Amino acid sequence: MSIRYQCNFINNPQCKGRCNREERQDVAESDLCNIVRSVNDGLPIRCVGEWAQQKIYLLTQYFGIFAQGMSNRWKGKINYIEVCSGPGRCVNRQGRSEFDGTALSVIKRPEFKHVNKALFFDINDTVITVLNQRIKALNVANAQAYLGDYKNPETICDVLKSELESNSLNLVIIDPTDCSVPFSFISCIKHVLPRMDLLINVAIGTDFNRNVKNTLNQPQQYKKTIDKYCSFLGDDYFYNRINKTCTDKELRTLFLSTYESSLRSLGFSFFQCVPVESYYNIMFASQSERGNDFWKKATKYDYVGQGSLF
């Protein structure tokens, strides 16, 4: 069955393929490969697993339905914000093919015509420079990439304040590689942009799965990890409710439900979590029942056209 979305797939013969974690540490910085360049434009690309295509499909599918569905009511006041944007092009280390990341996929969708401004943030200078080059090549005037660190919320929230109107409608996508986004950052964005839907990558199958049992068995040694998870969730409620007898599934379920409770405190009312294989979950949060309906439509089929269970 053919893939239902187009990301400008191109085979990249420079990629050796199937690098293990140790090899990637040697040849990549911030997941930008130091060896392989894009066949498409000669610029740096980000090394990803094949499951990234599923994530990009899900995020851009919701964007399209959201932007189209709200275009009449919010004409000229719909914004798109992406944190941890990456450089715009990825290479699949399993299949040795490169393709557009979420940023370029969103800009190239026909529904992007409804967007007032699209702001992209990443912590890496090279990533921002490369993404801006790719945006410029698309001749898009209402998109810009900025340097920003979610661990220092002001670096991003100050840009949002200066560039966007507080009475706008916003879709915020946050795509980290681990559970290190402080809840204070989410709170900061919500304060600046009261009307927003949120999609965040929760690394429940990687970072959390690898470390949570260690935080229970060796709390002193893993105190920094405990602090990271408490910061992500917004409080220490999770660790007050768990113990060493909890199963892995119970720990994951409680972690996600605790995060949902924290988001409720900011005014979000509708939630869904969609797993991307066994690696992470995409959590959706909205204040609007209509947004919830959009999410159901976006997840009705997966990226190869199979009916969804969600």
C-alpha cells in the first residue's frame, strides 16, 4: 500500500545506513550527520529512524485539518509554532532515503495559505541557519526560524510576544528527543498565546522506559533524572504515587495521566495519546471540542492508509 503523503523522498547513496548509537555519536552532532549531505539541496540533514515518517504524517495531517477547518473563523489570525524544528530535511538510517521534516512538510501543504505566521525554534545555530536557507528557497515570506531553548522559556516566549497577537489561534508542536521540556515552558507559551492546541512528543518508550526503574531503585544516583521528570510533569506528584512494585505499563500510564492532569491546570480539556511504534507517544491537548474532532479525523487512518484504532 502506498504512502498517503508526499515528503519529497529521494534515495541518498551517501548514507551507509543502519548506524548504531555509538556510530551516530561519532558522525553526528545534534543528530546532524557530519558525513551525509542532502541530495536535494546539498545542505545538512538530520539522521532519524524510519518511524519518524509516521510522526511527520501525524503532525502534518492534523495541521492541515486544523488550518483548513478554522480558516474562515480565524482568517488571517492562525499561527503555527514548532519547537525542536530540526533543519527541514531528514535521512532514514534504515532505508537510506531522505525526506522533508515536519517544518518543510507543513510549509508545502496547501493549507499553509491560511497561516499568518509560522515560527520555528531550535537550540542549534547550524540547524536554524540551514532551515532558514530552506525556507528562503521555498520563497515563503511568513515563515522564520529562530534560536531558542525550551529550558530557558524567555528565549522563545519573547519572540512569540513580539511576532504574534495574543488574540490569535495557534497550533504549537514540540518535538524533543527526551522528557526534558519543563512544564514551566508550556505554561509560558500558554500565557503568551491563550488560544492554542498542543502536540508534544513524549518519549515514553525511549528516555522514560530506559530510566524510570533506575530512578526507583537508585534514587540518589539518578536524582538528576528524577528532577528532569518532575520538571517535565510540573510537580513531584508522580513520584509520590509510584513504588518498585509498579509494572512498566503502570508506570507509563501514570506518567501520561499525570502529565494530562498538569495540562488540565492550564485550561486544556481534550486529550489523546497516539503511540508511534514503541518509541514515543504524541500527546494532543486542546481547549476546544472542535479541535478534538479534528484530531479524530487526523488519526482516522495511519500514514499508509490503514484504519486507526484511535
